[in-house]
Amino acid sequence: MKGTDNTRRVLRKGEVRLVLLAEDGSEAQRDKVLPLARARGVPWKIFGDRAELGAAVGSGPLTVVGVTQPSFAKELQEQLGRD
């Protein structure tokens, strides 16, 4: 899911497997998403700046992307490293 609001919506439904955040995204946007992700045990990673994150999913600049496909989320986590 692209964007903060869409990611929050699918986090609430339990469909997100990984949250990607832009390093230059606003703290307010992070504060809307990270508590939900943490409460549901969804891992999150920083991925480039807003332009890079958006380009990675074929969009304009984005602060947040929610990955819903389990195998893709797992692959991304492995490539981005685990905390």
C-alpha cells in the first residue's frame, strides 16, 4: 500500500507484512504508522528518501509503503537486513 493513510488502513486489517519508511519523511507521518506496526508485530525498515521510496514502487515521493505480499516482504527484509 502506498502512503500513510492506506498503510494505516491495511495495518489495522492485519494485512501488512513489512512497513518501509523514507528517511526524510516527517516525524508526524511516522508517528501515525509505527505505533500500529509495533502493536501488531510488523517489522519496519528505513528505505532511502521519499523520492527513492516512491520510485521503488512506481510512484511520486512517498513517506510510507506497506508491503502486503508475504514472500516479497520476506525478500525485502533479507535484502535490507534485519534489526
